[in-house]
Amino acid sequence: IGVVCLGIYLLNKEKNDEHNAKIALTSTNVDFLKPVLPGEKVMVVAEKQYFRFNKLKCRVEMSNAMDQVVARGTISGMIIKNIHQK
């Protein structure tokens, strides 16, 4: 969630005409510390480590309603621009 939202934000910030660009997950390194049950609310926070050459790497942390960290790690993704437009 954090990587995709931040990727969309950064893509729009650059004001590229790549409206059909897609964001692909490339790697994850996440530690899951506590279970999250169905219906439980969580908050995800992502901090950009770098964004260059259409590659994005973020530190992410997910907390539950009691502000306990339930997962943390790094997630990387990249923006894939469409070559063929309809």
C-alpha cells in the first residue's frame, strides 16, 4: 500500500504524461511481528529511501489500532511506462 501510493504521488509530482503507467512490486523484506485479524483496522506508513530511474524503495511500518507495530520492513517497486498507447 505504501509503495504504490507513494509511487503514484511521485509520478504525478513529476507531471509526466504517463497516465497509463503502472507500478510493479520488485522486492520485499518484511518482518511480520503480530497477527492482524479480519475486521481489525491498521495504519501503514511508508518513508521513501530513494526514487531514481523510476525505481522506488521505501521503509514501511504497519501498526494496529493500539499503536503496536505489527509489521515492518522495506519494499521496492518500479514504474513501468506504457510504450504502446491506444
